[in-house]
Amino acid sequence: MAQSGFDALIEALKQSGINVDGRFDADSDGSGGAGAGGAAAPGGSPFSGGARGGGRSAGGVPPTPHVDFSFGDRFATWSKKMFVAAAIVVVVVALAAYWWFHPPINIHSTDTWMFVAVFILLPLFVFFQTKSHNYKQGTSKVSPNAGKAKTFKLVSYVPVAVALLGVVGAVVSFSFIPGNAARYANVLQTTDMDFAEDIQEVDYDQIPVIDRASAILLGNREMGSIPEYVSQFEVSTLYSQINYQGHPVRVSPLAYADLFKWFTNREGGIPAYALVDMTTQDAEIVRLGDSPIHYSQSEPLVRNIDRHVQLKYPFYMFDEKSFEIDDNGHPWWICPVQTRTIGLFGGTTIDRVVLCDATTGECQDLAIEDCPEWVDRVYPAELLIEQYNWSGKYKNGWLNSFLGQEGVVRTTPGLDGRLGYNYIAKDDDVWVYTGVTSATADNSIVGFVLINQRTAESHYYSVPGATEDSAMASAEGQVQNLRYTATFPLLINVANQPTYFMALKDSAGLVKKFAMIDIRRYQNVAIGDTVADCQKSYEQLLATNGVDTTDGIVLDTKHVSGTIVHMSQAVLEGNTHFYVKIDGDDGLYDFALPGLLDIVGYGVGDRIQFNYLETDSSPIPVESIGDASSAGSGSPVPGGASSSPEASGQAENSQQAAQEGAGTVNGPEDAQARP
């Protein structure tokens, strides 16, 4: 017969040396540990009396297995010196464990509670229970003493009570506790802003054109140009994005290649860090000369940066640390200090920051408002997104967060289960960008949010449009024949229009093209081999949709009908354009493919109707083609193809050119390329 789970537990206790006898607990029914007849059930059951299958004593009371702490008898034979020696060993082990794991000494830290539970509460519970058992049963060294047995039993509940206190503290951190939903909603304060007024038009000297993955690739390749470092060091995967001397860059320290390399190079320290310019894609390994990095995450012992700052500030709870350089290129570690504002473990935010000199290990403990302006990453990006999601979820109460969900919003999801966000440079700070969508997380956004990583200043912009993922798919569709993948979008301002910018990378991770996508109309995608080419194509695309790219205003649509007297075509930046003149009209009209593909069905002498946007530019971009009547042998036929052989050939060539020239771009960040 299969062994029950309880029988398996009893067997495991026996194997561990604990004596599990077949008696009732003496306190269970006063029968001295026997069931009916005072005999144990056959078959070695841990239950006394009664039938084996019944699982109850004759009196109907469930039998209770008796766990004998006989292993505690060994402690009873110890002398006082042995107890003192054991206590010293326990203290030394606990101190060594604290030094190695260095949990913060803070009641709000889950690491602290786990450390206390394993190294303090559990040993105390076992010790007091053992003493209670020894005084209750008596040993060769200790006479039975009911009073002391009861005292130690009561004292053993103290560690249990402390553990329960931690559980209660965790429970009161939950959002359903009355008043907590409002507290969570107010951890991050967000201000509604106007996009065109607050976000300056893009400066392409400051726009990151590559993402973190590409930066890592460039940095690692540059490492190969310094052979004396290659065998001893490697580039860390940190690659923090910061503003350095007015330019977005990613920086990452070198790290010891392995433990042996650390042992042979620890005196000299880490001699350099990697710096990748996110706009020019230039990478370099910056040598530090007489100021090498001695404190880093690759240090295994005393100079490990996590251990160093935690032991220096034992009561602080540190969040994700970042590597930065100041305006002079000197390396620093930025160590945000957490605080919990709701219950024991809820409402995490940052209230201080410790700056640690990566060379000397000297630290500065600063309030957020006193943090130097060159510091860019005080608040971790994922913490800021979590805080915004709290406000979006609980601003109308806890019950509404999952029932009515009126006004409930959340940030857009990322790729591969990771959060979707990017960084933009604004006011010489780094701001986290992410879209905001409804609670159902559909394929559209209701706006987006920018949050300052140094000050936690948060701005919301109401701009309905496509999610980043939808925009990435749209861009990839433009170059599907090349199988390029889009990076997570970056938000920019082009002609006062919120625009997704992204890079398109090949299978090797190299950036090949760039794309700009209208957030409101994500099917409108412009592609270019350079950022400048992409911008020109995108501004033409905006013009065809009624946006004056000079003043950022919507233009009026005009209607024209007439006979074509001149028609020619050209390929500009990979896209085919037909240039048409109408009888009695001095204007030159631009029909851009593939958007106005029907133009290939027209020829000179045909009558055409179309709409264009009122603008002073020449040629004039056409918005749409209306119904046209036939005139002459070259009149269009259903299907958009001309009946004449000349027009048919022209259509075939134009379609081929349009397919070859189609393209789009996607943009950067700690985000990821689509699979």
C-alpha cells in the first residue's frame, strides 16, 4: 500500500535521529499515551489505540504524534565550558555570515528578517524547546522541574512571536488595508503637461541612436583594441546611460576576468572604463592612469562595492547601484538609499543617496535635494515605473483597481516579460520614458509619462496613439524583406508632433537603418539610412498628413481636377515619386509611393482628381487621389493599372522601386530588440 504523506514525515523524522514514539501526548487525554486497551495499533503506526484505519482513539479524539526531543539529552551532558565554547562558535559563525551576506540592519528590510529568522530565531526556538524538554523529562544532569520546563516553553514562544510580528508587518503593507491605496497612489506625484510646450524639438546631436545591446557590442569590440587588458579584464555589463558633457553616453567599468585575475591585479586595481557615445556610436576605453578603480562589483572581498557601502552604513537599505562619471571623467558609484512608507515592507521610495568614489572608497551621504547635478541615476528606472503604476492603479481606491477599474491605467508592457521603457535627455538630466495604456493593456496608449531619475519629477502627456510594440511591428513591416529588428522606441518631438524614433538592426546586432513613426498614425513610417535622411522622409510624410513641419500646424486640404499635361518620375531616398502638372495650373504636384500607388495607372492626357495640402513648398505634396473619369487611351482601368503597354511597364517599374525603397526605423534603450 502506498505510504501516506504523514507516514513519510514520521519516517523522515526517525531517519534524522529524532525519536518519534507510538504514544499519545500525555496532555491529550490523560490516558498515559494509550488508546483503548493501552496498546499501540499494529503495524508500527505512530498512533496509539483504535483501529489503524480509523485514525482516532476510542474516545473519538484524534491521536497526536509525540515528538521526543531526545537529541537534546546530549546537550544536557555538556559542561559550562562546552556551552561557552559553543556560544562563541555560534557568534563567530553569525558574524562571518553577516560580513559575507551583509544584510542591512533595518526592520523594514526583508533581508534582515530572513537573516534573523535563520541565524537567531530558529536556533533560539530549538534551544528553549530543548531545555523545556530536558526539565520536563529529566536527564542524568538535570532533575525534572515542572516550573522551569514551563518557563522555557513559554520563552520559546518569544522567537515565534517575533516572526509573527514580521508577518503582521507584511500584511499591513498590503494595498487592501484601509487607507493604504491612497498612500500607494501618492508615493509618486505626477503633473499633467503639454507635449509641444514641454518637450523641445529634437536635437540630433543629443539623440541616442543605439540601444543598450548595441552599446555593449561596441564596447566589447573596442576592448579588443587594447591587448594588454583583454586577457586580464572584461567590460562589465552595467552600461549605465548618463549625460556626459551634454551628450548621452553609456559607461561601464572594466571587471576582473576571473578570481585568479583578481588575485594578480588587485593591487593595481581596474585601470579603465568603457564609454560609448549614443549619438555617434563611437566607443573608447578610457584609461584612468593614477586613479584606477579599486571598489567595484567584481571585487570579491573587502573592496566589493556592495559590501563596502553596506558595512559603512549598516542601517541603510540600498537599492540598485549605478556606475557614473562626473564632468571630469572621474568614476563614482551612485548608491540610492531606500525607505518604506507603508507598513513594514510597502511603499518603497528613495530618500537619500550615497556617492562612493570608485578609486578611494570615500563616501558622501547626501539628501536627494543636495545631490550634484552631474548625477543622473538616483531613482532606479524600474522603481519609478512601479511607483507610477501604483498611482495609476489605486488613485480611485483599492476596490476600483480590480472591479470597476474606472480611470485605471498602467505603463505599457515591454518585450520578453521585461518592463518597456527608454531614456531621453532633457534639461541635462536623464528621464525615463514609457507609454501609458488602459488597465486592459490593449494596443493603444492614452498618453506617456516622463520621470526624472535624479529628482523623481514626473510629467504626464495626454497623447493617444499606438503602443511601442505596435510601432515596432509597423517599422519592421517596412523592411520585412531585410529581416531587420526594431529597438524599443525613443520619444522625440518632430515639428511639435510626438514621434517614435527607433533603430533597425540586422541579425549581428548592427544598426543599419533608422525609422520615425507618427504616434497617432503608426502606419505612417519613414525610413532612412541616416538620421538626417530619416527626418527628411518623415517631415514629408507629416506634410502629406496635413502638418506644416515649419510651424507645426495643420494645413487645409485643397481639391484639384484636370487633365494631366506632364508626368515624370524619380526615386528619392529609396521612394518613388511621380511629378504631375495639370492643364491650366502652374503647380507641380508630388505623388509619393507607396502611399499613392494608384498614380501609376494614369498617363499624360488622362483626367484626374486629387486632394493636396495647402503649403508654400514646391513640389506640392498630394494627400489622396479622388475618382477620375477616363480621357484617351491611357485612362485608368479597375485595379489601378493602365490599359496601355507603356503605362503597364511604368506601373511595374514603380511598384518594384517602391518595394526596394520601403523602409523604417526604430530607436533605443535598456530596452531590447524584438526577437
